[in-house]
Amino acid sequence: MTSDQLGTVYLVGAGPGDPDLLTVKAQRLIRQCDALVYDSLVPVELLKLVSSTCQLYSVGKRRGHHSVPQRKTNDILFDLANTCSSIVRLKGGDPFLFGRGAEEASYLDKKGVPVQVVPGVTSGIAAPAYVGIPITHRLAGSSVTFVTGHEGIDKKRPAVDWRSLAQSSDGLVIYMGVHNLKFISTELIAGGMHPSTPAAVIQQGTVAGQRFIKSPLENLYDEVEAKNLISPSIVVIGSVVDFQVEACSPPPADVTFPMPI
Ligand SMILES: C[S@@+](CC[C@H](N)C(=O)[O-])C[C@H]1O[C@@H](n2cnc3c(N)ncnc32)[C@H](O)[C@@H]1O
């Protein structure tokens, strides 16, 4: 292929695990693509949608597991754009929400590769919904913040000011927070959040092995340790947790992620 004939890379959100939460557009692109480059938080079921000639590349990043450096993932995508017409870069949840989607888009754009984003259902909304927790409620305030608990993964991202967040947001939805929960809850309480604030952790929301605990903020870390909840988990903090309607939660899908949890 010449430089004016580079293939298109579609940055596609795979949703939070349950394959039924894939968008119609994402499904169409996965079925038609020549190559699919996927992360570890993508359900195995979706990998079966590809054609028999599709090339598959795993570039999963998981805590404690060998992972492909971002630079190498960028190189794989660029190389594929030189040989394929349609490349799906499949990412868990939504590609632009704590998913490095924008970094990949910008890298490819600078190299002249056409890129399109296909939004996905994010785990920060879906995992709570799959246990019946709404992330906003009219009686629980007017704001919700999506925040990463995985500070220090690189020095490029400014540290989260948990003490300010304690005052400025009615609800918090924390991604990648389960390993840093002791620090996060201590800082939130130091910032003025009431120790009895309702909180919840949902592990593997929407898929097999879903686990869930609810606890006042001050005991949340101890509960998580006692029940051994691990990543991938979403933490929800705020009075929305008290508005849980368990009856509305769908059963988790009987699927797993490609890498061991
Ligand atoms: C690198 S972030 C990617 C987030 C993704 N882009 C999204 O929109 O959901 C990975 C984190 O998302 C959360 N996560 C992803 N899938 C999840 C699931 N099925 N259940 C609970 N948390 C999940 C966890 O906090 C995990 O550590």
C-alpha cells in the first residue's frame, strides 16, 4: 500500500464485558475487519465474531502480567495500516475513558493513518448498573466524577486531589482504584467526606465471577481485604449507593476476559 492508501484504524469500545452490550456499529466493524488488535478486558466471545481470515493481536495490559508496551502497540497498528484496509483496535469499555484511545488516535493521525472512534459502554456506568446502583439520582446530588485510582502509573498524569474531590463531587466512580483504596478512603475522609458515606465495589461487573460489596467508606478497605476483591473493579462512593434497586440488575453474562483475572 502507498501512503495515500493506508488502511483505516477503528478505535472501538468493546463495552464492559457482556457481549450484548456491544454497539451495532462495533459488531459490524469486528465482523468485517482484516485485523483486530485487542486488550485484556475484552470478552472472549467478541473475538469469535471475526472472519476466518482476520489477523488477531493481543496487546493486553493487566496489573502483574506481562504486557505489550504502548510504543509496540502503536507500531503494530501502523504496520497493519500499511497492509490491511480495515483494522479494529478493540478496547474495553469506552476507548476514550481511561483507555489511552486518544494517545493512539493522535499517534496514527500524525502518521497519516485515517482513524475513527466508536464509543462504547463504559464499565463505570455498567458495572454499578449490573448490581442495580444508579450513578446519579435526583435525591443524591447533582454531580458525579469519573476518576482513576491508579496514580503513579506514569508521571505524565497529575496526581488526583482526593481531598478536594471529597468536597466538590456528590458521587465518585473510581476506575483502577481497588489497589489504592486505603489511601483513597483516608484522603477522602481527611478532605471532609463523612466516614459513613455509602460505598460499593463491583468486581467483574457484567460477566461471570461478578462480585460485589457495600460498606460505609470508613470500612470499605477492610471489607475489600476481607473478601479479597481484586481488579478489574469499579468503586462507587456517595449516597447514590443507597438508591440501589437490586431487582433491576441483569444477570451477568456467562463469558470471561481473555487473560486470567
Ligand atoms: C484501563 S481502565 C479501562 C476503562 C475502560 N476504558 C472503560 O471505559 O470501562 C481499566 C479499569 O476499568 C474498570 N473495569 C473495566 N471493565 C470492568 C468490569 N467488567 N468490571 C469492573 N470494572 C471494570 C476497572 O476499574 C479496570 O481496572
